[in-house]
Amino acid sequence: MGNRGMEDLIPLINKLQDAFSSIGQSCNLDLPQIAVVGGQSAGKSSVLENFVGRDFLPRGSGIVTRRPLILQLVNNIAGESAHCWKKFVDFEEVRMEIEAETDRITGSNKGISPIPINLRVYSPHVLNLTLIDLPGMTKVAVGDQPHDIEHQIRDMLMQFITKESCLILAVTPANTDLANSDALKIAKEVDPQGVRTIGVITKLDLMDEGTDAKDILENKLLPLRRGYIGVVNRSQKDIDGKKDIRAALAAERKFFLSHPAYRHMAERMGTPHLQKALNQQLTNHIRDTLPGLRSKLQSQLLSLEKEVEEYKNFRPDDPTRKTKALLQMVQQFGVDFEKCIEGSGDQVETNELSGGAKINRIFHERFPFELVKVRASACIAITNIGTTGLFTPDLAFEAIVKKQIVKLKTPCLKCIDLVIQELINTVRQCTNKLASYPRLREETERIVTTHIREREGKSKDQVLLLIDIELSYINTNHEDFIGFAKYVPLLPPLFPIQLTVIRKGWLTINISIMKGGSKEYWFVLTAESLSWYKDEEEKEKKYMLPLDNLKIRDVEKGFMSTKHIFAIFNTEQRNVYKDLRQIELACDSQEDVDSWKASFLRAGVYPEKDQVENEEAAPADTFSMDPQLERQVETIRNLVDSYIGIINKSIRDLVPKTIMHLMINSSKDFIHSELLAYLYSCGDQNSLMEESADQAQRRDEMLRMYHALKEALNIIGDISANTISTPVPPPVNDTWIQEASPTPQRRPPPAAAPPPSRPPAVRGPTPGPPMNPAPAFGAPLNPSPAFGAPPIPSRPGQPINAFNSHQDPFSAPPQIPSRPARVPPGVPRPPGAPSHRPTIIRPAEPSLLD
């Protein structure tokens, strides 16, 4: 490999890549592309070959590069041509393949094509770079070339050099007029600030004897922001004679050291310096990328700090660590369990009710609903007794009450079962944090679940005892019982509600389109009424409906409806709302319907099925009772309803309290005070605290990630400390590039005034001034007044009008005769240049990359 600077960069890039690979990420440095632009036979391919350090591109006279060649250098040992996916190990074969592939698309008669050739070179001595060899710019079509070849090649170049990440090597031969360089002109268009453009002067060894390009290479004449670098490539004779690149580089160095005009700046000339300049640009790019990479790594490191802290001095077999971990795990489990029951902490489910929230719904909605079913069944027994007339009123009352009290056992035991199931689910949910220790999790679940099952039996015994106590004595002197003497036809509510508001929420009132259509309102249910408002602010009340004589019935949803509906109606066949006998209320789900029904039950509004069951239970051959018996039946019905209401109130209050005391609170106390002792007694502590394979892998992965992040940050710090980022040179007056562009035909030629004297751009035979052809593709539509050819310095011989529009633009330009070698006069400053000495690009201080 002939590029030493690139080899110095490779270890730095490899270190970064390895550091990021160790944390499972890619280090996206996105190194810039390097493209060479210039005229035909300017030496572009030679410059590119010298940068790579290998001889592999087709060479010759005229237009040799007729398709863009995208050369991808891959740090990895063979060349690969992507169009055929064929691997090569001989660079001579690579050249032949490029020539064959070019002819395959463009033919063998100088044709061109924008279809690129993709070539990958794998080597341990290169960076992951993309180099682009582009066809030389030309104006005259030859062979099979299209008549608009100038525009086609220009468009082809623009596809690559317009990218901000592309460095442009503007190649111009030393034996041509630099002021008319097409390469510098097109680079100026896409890079007006000149930060991506480096001027490369080739063929310095082919200048006429006694002439040189010293002023240009010193950036005094026709300056560029990044200046110029002179190179001496191999001649066609050298290439045909198989002169290798190393010998060519040695000859180049000898040329600059021996030439009187260049020896003082030989260290800033030649292919090695060009390599160094480009490698420094790569170094700058890498350094510019480092802050973003560093910020990304630091944020990841901070996110791991807390978790890694407990693992820094981790020893898996340390008994002290296992004991401490066991204590912490049990304590955390107890805290999590308590928070789940209380509905706080990070264990709260957001997708569905769980833990204490679900138990609360069981106590206040599900359990009361089951009790209401029992109370409703009492009406059936009363009707049957009234029909047969076999019992006296006092005996009928006691028999019916006891029978209904016995029926309370079923909903009470069902309530306990539901709470137990939810407690077990809560235990499983809280043991998720013990997943790191499978046996500890298994034993904890087993011990706590066993305790809950033990408390289940005691809770059920206690609840059944409550029912038996109620059966043991029928207290007709209870202050809430209406009694025989205090009988009135009005019954007390089933559940006296202390809180006024039972429920709030959105419901839709289903009304036909003829009467206004369905509309959503904010409903508020209290113990006395159902009100609805325009919105949840409850400022604009639409209606208030008293709950007296109201019942609920189910309504089948319509064919096209997606909502679930229930209706409220008046048992006395009165209008409920406006002229409606019933109002239909719609919810989004059946669960919402059931929840609202339970809330209405708490307010004393019962389902219509109570009436249906009464009708179905009545014998088909019922007959009219005598008035006295009918009064007795009505009295018993009200008395039973009153007393069962008292019992329901007591049971509804005591059963949840019993469950809380004997099951839930007992389980919390057991976890806090006894669980640890049970765990110690269940076997060997070492096996109990044995980590799962997943946890061990997770811990090792976390520690590895932590150390890899720190190592990557250290590498970035080392690269920042061991590399030098050169600042962008200050701007220079490069308006001469625009001034040198051809003058549009529509602009009248200036008066033929004798041009001011100044040294020539290049000493030696050079082409004449531009012949004023048509404006090039992409030229400014509104050129500035200075938009024209620069003045031609005085030379011996007949002056030539630079703006002679009568000459054939395609004819060979007249040659300016050479002049005797002599010391040139002082170089005048270009117009608009600062008064101080012109900027001279000096080499950067040597760095570790050199």
C-alpha cells in the first residue's frame, strides 16, 4: 500500500468499530467520498491510483474513462467487480475487466454512459472509503459520442460532486491555462465557499523549459481557499514500461527537490502531500463525528449506572450476598403486595382492574348484586303462601325470613372465592420481581398461597357463623323494622346510602330521529334521582328523574348499532321523560351496562326480571283471594322485605370486614412477619438463592455492556487527544473563477482596450483566450458586470482580442509564442485582493497520523 497516512488512520477506525461492535451497535462514521474532475487526459485516473497506491485503472490517450467508476475501499484481500460479482486477486485482471465492462455498455468507439461500474477493493491497508473516477469534460463529440456530450458529462459529474460529503479534486494540467479550467469552474458551482475543493496541478514535468507554475502553487496567482498541490504522474511510456507506483513516487520527489522553482516547497508538493491533505480531511471528519458518538455513549452509560452499581463487586457464591439478597427480595415482595392491595406503586395494572381495585368492586358491586337476587326471590315465596293460605301471618313471616337468610350463604361464600382468586393473582403478579431466583419465586408463591387457602377455611367458617347468628333470633324489635304496629305501605330503601352521589359517567340517550335523535350526556346517579347534564362540568342540567317506582329492563341492540342498551321505565305506566314511557341508555360495552346496573341496584332501582319471575312463579290457575287474605299477604310481603333489607345491610357490611380481617390483612401480616422464617425452613439457602441462567446472562451482559461503553468512551478520548483537526483556511478572493467563465453571446464585447500587464497563469505554450462560445450548461442567467474573461497579460507578439466572436469556437485556439526566460516583474495583486501578503497554505503540524 502506498498511502502511509491512511494506514495510520486505520487502527483508530478499527478501535472505534471494535468498541461499537462489542455493544452490538454500528459506528456510522460515514467517511466522505473523493471525486476527481477535470478535462480529458488531465491525469485524473493517475491521481486516483496514486492515492490508493495500486495500478489498476485503464490508461491511454483521449477519453479513456467513459463510465463513472465507483471504487469502494473495504478494510478487510481481493478486488471485486459488483456488476458480475466476480472476485479478482490480480489488479491487471481488474483493469481488463473495467475495460471490457466499459466496452460492453458504451461500445469501442469512444461512447459514454452514466451507468457506473462498481468496484470493491478489499485490503487490510485501506479505510472504508468511496473514490470516484469520472469521465473527462469535453466540448467536441468524437466517434459514437452524442452531440450534447458536454451536457451529459456535466450532468454525470453533478450527480456525485453536489453531495456535501464529497471532496473534490479539481485536476488541471500545468501546460494549459488555469484561468479557463473547467474543473475549477464546476467545483465553484457546487462548492462556492471552497471548503471541499483542492486544486491539483498535473504534468508539471511537461512544461516548456524555462517556465514554471511557482506562483500558482504558492497560491499567489488565481488563489483557491485550500490552495493547489502539484503532482508528477507516470507518462504513458512509463505505464507501458510497467513502471510501478513506488518508482514513480521516487521520481516525483526527485523532480521537486531538483527543480529550482519548486525545491523550496518540495515538502508541500507531490502525491504524498496530496495523500496527507486528503487524510487530514478524513481525520477532521472523524473528529467532527466524535462529539455525537460520545453523547450517545454517555447517555447509555448513565442509564446503566444504577443497575450496574449493585453488580460491580458481585460474587455469585458469596453467602453474605445471598442472605442480603434474600432479605431484600422478601421485603420488596411484601411492599409490592401491600401496594397492589392499596392500589399504589408500580404494580398497578393500567389495562384492567386488579388487586385492591378488583376486590373493591367485588365488595361494592358484585356482592350486593348477588344479595339483591336473594331478596327478590322472597316475593315468590310470599305469593305462593298467599295462594295456598296454609300459614298464619306470624308463622309465614318467620318461615320466609329464615328461608331467605339461609340463601344468603351462597353469595357470601361466592364473594370469598372471588377474593381468594384475586389474592392469588396478586401474589403471582408481585413475584415477577423474583424471577431472577426461580426456586425462591416458586417457594414464595407456594407458601403464601397455602396461607391464603388456610385463611379461606377460617373466613368461610366465620361468614357461615354470621348467617347462623342471624338465623338464631328474628329481632322484630329492630329499630329499622317497620313492625306490625308501625306498618305503612311504603318500604325503606334496601341500602341506605350515606354518600349522595353513587356514580357519574357518559351515557347516550337513544331517541328516534323524529324526536331529536340520540345524544350523549353526562349522568349523575344519587340515592334519590338520576340527573343528566350537557357535560362533566355539571353547569347546564338537562333533566332530573326521581327514582321512585323505576325499574330496569334489558333492550336488544339494533342491527347496525355497536352499543349495548338498557332501559329505565316506571312501574305505574307513567311517562319517564317527556312523552316517553321508557328511556333507553346506551354504553360502549356490556361491562359498562352491568356496572351501571349494579350502581342502580345500590340506589334501589331493581331489574324488571323480579316481576317476570313473580309472574312465572305464580300458578296458572290463580284465583282471586278474599280481601282479608290479600291484606295479610301484602302485610307479610312488606314485613319480609323490611327485615330482609335489615339482614342484607348487616351481611353486606360484615362479610367484607370479615374477609379483610381474616384473609387480606392476615396475608399482609404473614408476609411481613413469617414468610422469611418459612423460607429459611424450606431447605438449603444456597439452592434457594440460585440464580436463573437468564439472570446470570443478563447480569454478565449488563456488566459487559457497561465496560464496553467505558472502553468506547476512552477510545474516543484517545482519538481526540492523539489527532489534530486543522481549521478550514480563511476565504480567498476566488472570483477569478467566475470571471474566467466564457462570456455569454448576448453580452456585447467590451471595447478593445490594451489589457494591463501581469504574469501569465502558466509559463510556456498555452492555449489562447476563450473564443466566446455559447454559455455553458448551468451558467448564471444574470452575470455580474465582472462576468467575463480575465485580462490577458502582455506577451511578445501581436495582441489577440480575447473577445473575438468571429472565430470558430470549435477551431484550435491560437498559440501564444513563448518568450525568453527572464525574471518576471512584480506580480500585481488581483482586483479586490487584500493589501497584505497573499495567503500561503503551509503544512499542518505533524500529528500521530503522519
